[in-house]
Amino acid sequence: MYNHEIVSWSLSKRNDLVLDSLELLKEKGSLEDVLLHSDQGFQYTSRTYAHRLETYGMLGSYSRRGNCFDNACIESFFSHLKTEKLHLTNPKTFEEAYKAVEEYITFYNKERFQKKLGDLSPVEHREKVAA
């Protein structure tokens, strides 16, 4: 949530992508003491998910039931993804959808400026603060 950068994502035809996303995130480095926020969907409240968080030294954070405001930043991202990419390209296959999401996340992270980040993209903001 620091700079709204998408650091890990996955897309699946089944409802199994939560654990895949954790594995992809783990490949980027240590997850010790990382706070991972989600809604209270069954994938995030499963024993397998809780065990994986514990194994990686992560802390799970959960939205209040039925309160979309707790997830406002990701809900905003999904809204932008849909209106700025998916509704315009209208992918017909899984592969087309994957490519569209991948392209948009790259654009979002590296080029799409955000007012709340001083008109910088998430990556530009992170790099400026790190410099």
C-alpha cells in the first residue's frame, strides 16, 4: 500500500491462485514481517493459507466483513484495470486475458501517474524515495 505498486499477481481458470501468488511473491525475497491484506474470502481464511503465511513469517490482515472501504486501494486498481484495459480490449481467451492483465500491470506500475504519488508512477515514486 506504500506506493500502490503491484508486486505479485497471478491469473487462473480456477479459484486456486492465492497460493500461487504467495509463491511468486516469495521468489522476490524474504517475506518476514510482511503484512498481507485481503478480504475474508474462503481462500484467505483457509488453514492452508494461514499455514503458508506463518511459514513465510508473514502477518495476515483482513477487511471487516462486508466493508469494501477496507480494500479501497485494490478495488480502485481493479476498476482501473477493467475500464482502462479489459473493457477496451475485450479478451476472448484465457491467454488474451493474461496478456492484457500483464500489459496493464506493467503500464500501471511504470507509467500510469497517480496524483497521490505526486504525479509519479508507483515505480517512479519508489525509486525517488529510495534515492
